[in-house]
Amino acid sequence: MQRLILFLALFITASFAVPAPQSDDSKAETTRLESENNGVDKYSFAYETSNGISRSEEGELKGGGAEGEGNISVQGTTSWTAPDGKKYELSFTADETGYHPTFKLVA
Ligand SMILES: *[C@@H]1O[C@H](CO)[C@@H](O)[C@H](O)[C@H]1NC(C)=O
């Protein structure tokens, strides 16, 4: 009888120790999608997913002139909730001076 009680106590403790299942990212859906492109010198897009990812970016051709040569200046942000339950955000700018990311813990 004592063995049975010990077994049950271990079983119950073990079942509470099992972590809750993570959300299934493979079933995530796009909940918002916007995209613009003027076909010449500007674009932007933004989207969000049901599993908490959001992403946006905009770019612009600067100093193009008549030859269509110039430098593209881009800025963007993406954020997501990691398996540790915390929300992270990566922002960046990219232009002729390089790629400049900023990474931070949001919440
Ligand atoms: C693009 O960037 C390069 C490198 O900094 C620079 O030499 C060039 O003048 C830029 N072009 C324009 C059109 O601003």
C-alpha cells in the first residue's frame, strides 16, 4: 500500500512537472499583410502572424538622378515571442554605410 501511495505521489508530481506544450508555429497564419511599391524609388511592407511575429520594412532610393543610380536606404523592425516567453525586437537601418542592427528585449 505504501508503495502504491509513493508511486501515485511520484506520478502526480511528474505530471505537474511536464511543461505546457508550445504553440505550434507550423499552424501560424498571416493576420495582416500590407505591401506598397511605387515601382520607382520606394517600397514598404508589413505583416503580422497569429503566433506573435511582426515585421515591417521600408526602403527608398536616394540620390538616383536621371541614370537611376543611387543608394537604397532601408529601415525595418521585426519582433517575436521566444520560447522563453519574452518578446524581442530587432530593428535595423541599412544604407551605403552598412547594416546597423539594434536588438532589444521588449517585455
Ligand atoms: C552612394 O554611396 C557611396 C558610398 O558612400 C557614395 O560614394 C555615392 O556618392 C553615393 N551615391 C549617391 C547617389 O548618393
